[in-house]
Amino acid sequence: MERHFEKDLNELKERLLWMGSLAERSVHQAVHAVLQSDEQLAQRVLEEESAINELQIEIDDRVVHLLALHQLMAVDLRFVLAVSRINNDLERIGDQAVNIAQSAQRILRHPRVKPYVDLPKMSEAVEEMVRDALNAVVRRDVALAQKVLARDDQVDGLRDQIFRELLTYMMGDSSVVYPAFELILVAKNLERIGDHATNISEDVIYIVQGRDVRHPAVDRR
């Protein structure tokens, strides 16, 4: 029975990491579809969405299977429960990547509003957050997870800067309103991806230390 449990647990980890790699790739491709005005990259993100959705269902089934067949204790129980939440965050990251890819397709129909300065910085920061959050899951690395949490404010600051600049362009030239609004949506979706990376990092802390840090102000006594 113990061998079966270890096999099931390892397979669950492998499928989660594969889903993470697909979500990470989707974000990278979607952002570069915007930055490089690349229609093919945007279309690739849309075509690969179904693979992430199928993995979400498979991982949910594996979680139910483990909970039903094994008496999980301590860190193993926390891991399986956290996987269920991480699975949902990864699927949502995939959805946000699809949103960015769809915005890229619409942006391509218009002249570029402005040179991209802060958007590449924001995308690099968000992609790094996702990558580090997934590495923290693999290594059960609390310190790395906390670094992800600390970068959330940086991403929010870049989002605000992008919003301010684009609103200034929109007020000054009505012809750029549509593509500028799409770029605002891209920045908003990137910020949401950063939020999901933060959620995953919080789950790493829960797995390793048994502490729920999602709402620090809540008294759980």
C-alpha cells in the first residue's frame, strides 16, 4: 500500500509540474505576442489552452483519488490539499494568458500607441514570479516563496505606471483609445498572473510550515 501511495503522490507532483510548465509557456508566448506583434504566437496560446484545462480536470481527479484511498497525515495531507488550490491558480494563469493573447490579436489591427518600456519590465517580473513560485513548490523552499510575495508590490507599481501613461495618451489622442485600452487590459491580466503566483507561494509556506498566510490579520485561535 505504501508503494502505491508514493507512486500516486509522485505522479500527482509530475502532472502538476507539467501543468505549471504549460502555464508558464503560455504567459511567455502571450506577452511576446504583444511585444513583438506576433499573430502566430497569440494563436498558439489559444490552441494550447485545452491542454491546461484537461490537466486541471486530471489533477483534480488524482487529488480525490489520493484523499479517498489513503489516510494522509501532516505534510502529505497539506501537500495534497495545496495541490488542489495550486491547480486552480495554474488554470487561471492559463486563462489570463489567453486574455493577453486575444488582446494581442486586437492590438495588431492598430498602429503602436507608444514604445514599450514598462510593459516588458512588468512581464519579466511576472514571469519570474511564476517561475520562482513553481520552483518553490518543487523544492519546498519557503525563502524563495517569500521572495515571490515581496515582488508583488513591484508588479503593482508597474501596473499603476502603465495605467497612468496610457490614460495620458488616451486623453491626448482619441485615435489611440482602443489599442491603449487593450494594453491596459494586458497590464491588468499580468497583475492577476502575479496574484496567482503569490497564491502558489503562500501554499508553499502552508505545505512546509503548516501556516496559512493568506490573510495575516485574521485571528485563527
